[in-house]
Amino acid sequence: MATAALLRGATPGRGGPVWRWRLRAAPRCRLAHSSCSPGGDPTAGAAWACFRLDGRTLLRVRGPDAAPFLLGLLTNELPLPSPAAAGAPPAARAGYAHFLNVQGRTLYDVILLQEHSEVSGFLLECDSSVQGALQKHLALYRIRRKVTVEPHPELRVWAVLPSSPEACGAASLQERAGAAAILIRDPRTARMGWRLLTQDEGPALVPGGRLGDLWDYHQHRYLQGVPEGVRDLPPGVALPLESNLAFMNGVSFTKGCYIGQELTARTHHMGVIRKRLFPVRFLDPLPTSGITPGATVLTASGQTVGKFRAGQGNVGLALLWSEKIKGPLHIRASEGAQVALAASVPDWWPTVSK
């Protein structure tokens, strides 16, 4: 029997796996500062791993009607810039949200922030493979609004993570917004570090920055249970609350109407979400063909628990019934092999199902 969700703080715990990135040296300059060594060289702290995310790209939505236009389509409120001290550059602030279809299923996940310019505008980070589809989706609902939607290839997307949780806290970088670079906290969870949008090479802009291996970024993301892009959130298939959108600060239950709101609001107010995306780790060697997305996850007795969604290496995400994740689980691979796996509950989640 499923028990009630227990509320606890969302501050990241200290018991998670140690992060060990494969790093390469890169030149440094001062976009951000480090507070790990008070009074010392600001670049003397632990290295930051910078991952160039070629699978993510930017769309720019600009115009007098940009804010109300996006509010009618996104699951979340729009991010407003943080107050800045007199004479200081404005502090950027990011938000996370999904675009839904009329049935309330996820179409696209985005990280967005407001541009600081004379014309009201927002940058939307999305999966690069669906940039054109998202642009068409926005054009469909634009109608007569004074809004332009266009790609913004001038800035590239980077993820920035500390080399280890003990080395330096997330507060050691300073949010910054400028024409050539924008440094923002990842709005989904502190465990995902920072997002850097820049025309230049990311490691050159972060004190102690080193180029990280993209494999490590996705391994870390899956271990933290953070879905990203259409592999993890298939358009028209994934449900936002089952995808932990509320845990990742990606939905407002008090904002005005938006496309797909009815099912999301009804599920929330019912208070019961029986299935969720959980991080999983494979305990047996994988077959040469890998694990097929959508493969059925079974208990030791053969009862269906859910389906594997996507992954990399020996980690991934699976949509599972919350009440059945504790026992031994396995997948019957396409080659007939039985592959054992274990699901876990990320310690940064604000709620856990037991």
C-alpha cells in the first residue's frame, strides 16, 4: 500500500556520490569569483567542470507581448531578475518550465530567463533536435501578438559543476548577465550547478574552470534523477508531474491559465501521483545492444513495475510505481538476458514516497 509523501527540506544532502570529472586545463578570466579561499587567489579553489551542451540550444522570444504570450503557454511563472546593488550589473535569474499539449502532456522542457534590453524578451534553452518544432509551436499560438520568435545561435549553452561537493558550494559563483555571457543558477536543483550562456569557450570564463567530458555530465544528471530533452521526456507521452516537474521548481499552481493546465491542476489537487521518474542503476553487465527505451521493468515475481525511459552507460531513468521500487527489479533485454537494476530516491527531492 502506498503511504503518504513525507515533506522534508530540499537542501542537497551530503551523502551523495563523490563527483569525479575528467577535466582538461583551460585558460581563465574573471566572469565569476570564488569564495572558497577568503583573502587568497580567487582561482585557487577547486576546479569547476564546464560541459559544452551541444544538444541544447536557444530561442529568443521578443516583443511587447512576449511576457503574456509565454505565460499562456508555460507551466510556470516567468523568472524576474534579482535586485542588483547600485552601479552593479543586473543579476540574472532563470526559471524552468514545460510546454504542454492540450491533453496536458509534456511537449518541450525549457530553461528560460529574461533578457535585459530595451525590448522585452526572453531566452529559452531547449533540446536542439526540436528547436524547429518548438518554434512552430510558438508560431501556432502567436496569432496577432507583437512577438518575434527566432533562433539565437550567438550564445552557446554550458553546464558548470564543482569538481566535488566538498570543494566549493554553489554560492561561490556570482550570477551575472551581460551581452557576451550570462551565468545563472540552474533553476531545477542546486545539484545541477550553473548554466553559462556565452559566445566564448566556457572554461575560459570560470575561475578554476576546466573542460569536462560530456559523458560525465549526463551520468551525473541521471544519478540525480533530472530528465532533460526529448529522450527523457518524449513529446506527447510524458506527464509533467510524473516527470517530477514540481520537484524541479517547474510549475506554478497559482498562475493564470495555460495550455494543458486542467489535467496538471487536477492531478495536483487530488494529491496522489502513483508513478514517477526514478533514477536507476544497472547491476549487471548490459547486452551489446543496450536497453531499449520503453523496456518493461519487472519485480522478481514478474509483476510489471514500470518502463525504462532513457539512460547512458549503467545509469538512467525509469517511470515506476512508487510503492514497488524497493524490491529486486530487472529488465528482460532484447537478447533474452535478464538485467538487474535498482531504483533510488534522490536526496534533494523535497518529498519522498515510501
